[in-house]
Amino acid sequence: METLGIDSENLLWSKLKTDYADLFDNLIDRSRFNRRRRRLSPMIERVQHHVAERLDQLSQTMIVDSIPVPVVKLAREKSFKSFKSDFETAPAKGYSAVNKSWYIGYKLHVIIYDNGVIQQADITKANVHDINFLKEINHLPEQKFLLGDRAYISQAVQINLFDHYEVKLKVPFRHNQHHYRKYPKKNRSKRQMIETVFAQLCDHLNLRRNYARSFPGLAARLASKLSAVSLLQFINFKNGLKISKIKHALCF
């Protein structure tokens, strides 16, 4: 469903019943499918982690960034009821510097390799600062470089990542910092890959157009989208194609 860019389970069920009726003669109920997918969310995430481990040796450089995941229109800030069953996972109001606007929802934090392969991801509330994702990270491949923007400037985090994983975090200097040095052009060029991945998630996999009404439902959908990207990347790898061209993966 995700790899084909179908964002509606209604549409998926219609296609299964018409185009693939002989393959799914005992199709379960759609609501039961939803419940199963939420329960299987950890297994779906393992698909993405398994692909990352298989393709780990193809790159020495990783990139970290976050993307807004709005779930409620700003006009309904005081009246919405979705996602509020648990305070710990309820959405929050945050600011998107890229879009220069406020939104209500979450942030998807992603670490990728510079060839586009997703290494890992996590979801936080929209008002959580990006640096907190790296503070709470509990696993990274060792002896790699990690590129981030100015939101990840933290000497304590740089030291912690190097002590635990021998990962060197490289971020641009602020202009008023002591010993200011210009950010290398090759690092800026490599960081463009995460914008490509975000564009693919929003365009091909409809990241911002989801119909979840609870945090577990949203988490399951996002896990499915990330695993779908990883599977398409792995198909490209096996077929000798450029890994990041996921739209071409199913053409063979």
C-alpha cells in the first residue's frame, strides 16, 4: 500500500477486491487489519532496521534532521479531541522554521546515510527541540561521521556521541562563535540527501496526509512508510540501481 503511494485503506480494499480478488479470497475486515497493523508495528520497524544493517557498509557518513508531522489544523487548536487519550503522547504546538509557520502535531526525527538509506527514526512532540533526539539516542553504527544543521550544536552531545560510538558530529558554526570556520562545501552537498528523502516521504508516501486518530495509529503508519522506503531502497540495491531512486524500484 505504502510503496504504491496508496494512502487510503478504503481504496486499498477496493483494489484488493477487484484487481486481486483471486489472491485474497479470504480477505479480513478492514478494521481488523488496522488493529493487526498497530500490534505488528514493532515487527514493521524491524524491517527498516534490518535493511539499514544490510546496507550499513555502503557509507561512512550519516545525516540527521527532523520534519514536521501535523495532525490537527491550527484553527482547531482549542477544540480538537483526537490523539488526546494519553497526555504523554498528545500532540503539541510547534514552529516549523522551514515553512515559517506554527502547527499542531509531532516531529519525525530521521538519521540517514548519505546515499539515502534510512538508519533510524523516532517521533516526538512538535515542541521538543531537535537536540533532544540525539541526547536520548541509544544505538548508532560506530566510527561514522554525522552531519547536522545548527539545531544540533552542543559540545556535550558531540563528546557523548564520540565517547559511546566514536561518531563525529559535524555542524555549521554560528557566525558569532569563537574560532568560526566556514562549513565545508562537501558537507553541505551531502546534507541535501535528507531533503530528498523528506521530499520522497511527503510526495510519494504522503507523509503529511494521514488519517490516523490516535498516536499508536500514527506511529504504525509512519513505521509502514519508513519500512516501505527501506524496502524500495533494498530492491534498487539488489538490482544494481541508484538506491535513492525509489520510484524506479518497482519498474522491473
